[in-house]
Amino acid sequence: MSKQIIFRRSQFTRLRVILLLTLLPVIALHAEEIDLNEILRNPSMANYKGYAEFKMAHYDNARKIWQALAERGNAEASFNLGVLYEDGLGVSQSLAQALLHYETAAIDGSFKAQYRLGLIYFVGKIVPEDKIKAKRWLTEAALGGDKDSIEMLKILNGTSNSQRDEAFLRAETAHASGDYIQAANIWQRLANDNDIVSRTRLAWLYEKGLGVKRDLKHAAKLFRQSAMDGDADAQYALAVMLQTGKGQVQDIKASKLWLQSAADLGHQAAALALVNTVEN
């Protein structure tokens, strides 16, 4: 297996994200206030700023930040650009550009990009269907500890075939195919049955307005429910919302508590944020 999987690098060492929350005021940048030179001098804070801008639907600001970082080899910034181009947020939708950014990020070690590529090759909409490549990228991410990839491989390999898993796979493939309404409907049904991961996925759709009307308050409600149930992705998303005051009343103390909780559950970006807090 190790011979089949190439381009493996340590995401943890490549990932440059997040400035310590203790020193960040409310992040509400405007396009004219973005100092790209300062951002490039502090890449550890830049991805966090980009993510905060994304949360506030300042997609052009997020793109400028992530583009500057991606041009200098930042894997997570490349992945985030792929999301913007795939969903047409702040840019003209371009699946070709999305694929290019996902591949760059995956080669540089982004688990999220590797998982996304696995789904893309499995579905076969953006690129010709290729189950071998799909499993290769999913395995690459799974070997790094990515929980989504581990669970998806179980489903694809037939070792987990419950009705829930079959429905979740339909939602993931619908999302990867651009059928956001179907994905939202399935995730809503699963969330109604208290499926934590599906609830978090649904929150992301409400946050971006894909397949549903954009509703930050409802997204925050869903994130909070999943965060309370122990989902690290939801905890991290909620921490950013509490930091920026978008979808939630700003609460810096609560934001840091959720960040700590996500880090304790192994969320890499949250863990790096706490490392930066200690180091600074």
C-alpha cells in the first residue's frame, strides 16, 4: 500500500493556520484593509483570517488571503480556494480550477483535499470515474488519521453497510455532484435522527447557502448542537463564529473553550491554534 500512495507529506508540519485567539479582536476586515504583505509575514494567522472572512461571507477577502498563501505552497489555502471555485463563492464557478487547487493541496498533504478528491473520483462528474484513484486518495487521508476518510472507506469496502451509511454516501455523492438540494434533504433526515456528522454537514450548507437559504443563525444552532455532542469540526466552526460574532453573539471566552475542546478531540487546526497561543 505504501508504494501505491505517493505525495505523502505531514500535514501537521505543512499546515500553517490560525493566530492565537487571545490576541485577535473581532475580525471584520474590509477589502481595502487587507495588508497582504503583513499576511505573508504571518502565515500562521492568515488562514484563520481567511476562514473568518469566509464565515462572514466576505468571499473576495478570503480569496485574496488564500490566493496569496497558496502561491507560496500553503496546502490548506489551496484547498480553501478549491471550495470557493467549486461552489462559486466570490468567484465564477469553475470545476477545472477547483480540481487544480484540490490536487495541489492533496499533493501537499491536506487531508481535506485528499478526502474531497476521493469523492470526486468516486462520483466521476468533474473527472472520469476512477475507483482506484478514489480509494487511493481516501486511503492517503485515512492513514493520516482523517476520520471522514476512514468511515468512507468502510462504506466503499462494504464493511459498513447500514441504512444510515448508505444514505450518508448518497448525500456525499450528491454534494460532490453539485446536487446540494438532495444532499441537504438527506442530511436533514439523518440529522433529525440525531446523526451528528450529518448535522454538521447540514450546518455548512446553511452557512454557505447551498441547497438551502443562507442562514447563519440556523447554521450556528446546528453547529452548537453537534459541538455539544462532541463533533470536533462543529466545535471549531462554533469557535470561529463566537470569535467573529457572526451567527452568534460574540463571546471570546466561550470561543477559546470550544477551541480547546476541538483540540482535545484531535482537530489539527485547533491544536495548532493552541500551540501558537502557548508559543506567543
